Amino acid sequence: MWLTNSSVGRKVVMSVTGIALVLFLTFHMAMNLVALISANGYNMICEFLGANWYALAGTIGLAALFVIHIIYAFWLTMQNRKARGSERYAVVEKPKNVEWASQNMLVLGIIVIVGLGLHLVNFWSKMQLPELVHNMGGHADMMTLALAANGVHHIQQTFSCPIFSVLYLIWLAALWFHLTHGFWSAMQTLGWNNKTWIERWKCVSNIYSTLIVIGFALVVVIFCIKGMMGCGACC
């Protein structure tokens, strides 16, 4: 099959899944910003995105996209290393201002994966998972179940701990480097590879990635400050 047997096909799969994940990050960032404006509004969104069939379908679809993206990332990296040594992605030109990110996309991706694992432990396992277990007839602690839709509570608990806040900011820094290179590289793979459009996509990539990361970071920093000024660090 062209999408698996061809090098170009594998890059297309990487690009399409990557863009889909960027769209999800945009939604997630916008959703998180609601927590800064209205706790009730954020909790309403969390309740809407609980263990409902549409939320579960979205979670499964998102997980599939992420797994495919990871598999193809490793696949392409091994292929590129075998063919051209240390290069990560095949592009016509690699400007100096993106050279570091380009050469370290795999390492950045691994940091993003580790950060995602931390995120799943701190949030998904305490929110959607208990509801899912309960709906499937399994045993779920009543207190845990009652807090499942209280997303603001979990944000406060997590980011009142400076250690978690620092770890999340490191994760977001790696995500920024990964996105700034990956976004325009995906556009190039999908055909916008002339000099005019590539320069435009690089600009869009830097701005868009920065807005996404700043949005996430604002939630981390503000809730961390609130936590330290309130009851103190929880860890």
C-alpha cells in the first residue's frame, strides 16, 4: 500500500495525523483557558466530555491518531538515519533557525510522550476513567467518582505542586519546538513546498505554536501561583 510502502506515503501519514493532533491541541488549550474565566463553565465542559459515547469515540480516535503518529515517527526516523545518517525529516532546505528542532524531533517527541503519560495520570485517570469503570459495572470509589467531573479541582491539585508545574512547563517547551518544525514540515510534505509558501507556513507555524503553548502555560503558571499563595504546595 502506498501509505506504508512508500517513503512519501509515510510522510503524508505523519503530516495528516500531526495536523489532526494540532487541531486537538487547539481545542484542548481553548478549553483549559475557560478554567481561568469560570470554574463552573470549565466543569460543565468536563461533564460534557465525560464517559459519554461521543467523548469515548473521540478519545479512541485521538488515541489511534497519536499511536499512528508515533509509529510512523519512529519508522521514518530509522529510515532517515539509515539513508542519511542523523537527518530526521526529508526536506529540501533546513534554515539555521530550525536546525536544532529538525535534528532533534525524535528526542522532542519522546519528551512529549512522557509528558502525555504524566498528563493522563494526573487528569484522565482521575476524570474520565473512573466514570468509564463505573458505567461498565466496575467498582469506583464514590469520592473519586464525585470529583470526576470537577476538572478545576484536579487542575488546582496538580499545579499547586511546583514540581508538577515545572515538569509541565518543560513538556510545553519541548512541544513548542516539536510543533514549530513539525507544522511547516507537514505543509511542505502536503505540497506547499515553494519558497513563498514555505516561508509563510514557517511564520504561521511559529505564531500558532506559540499561542497554543502560551495558552497551556498560562493555566499552569496562574494555578501554581494561586496554589502557593493559598494553602501551599501539595507535594
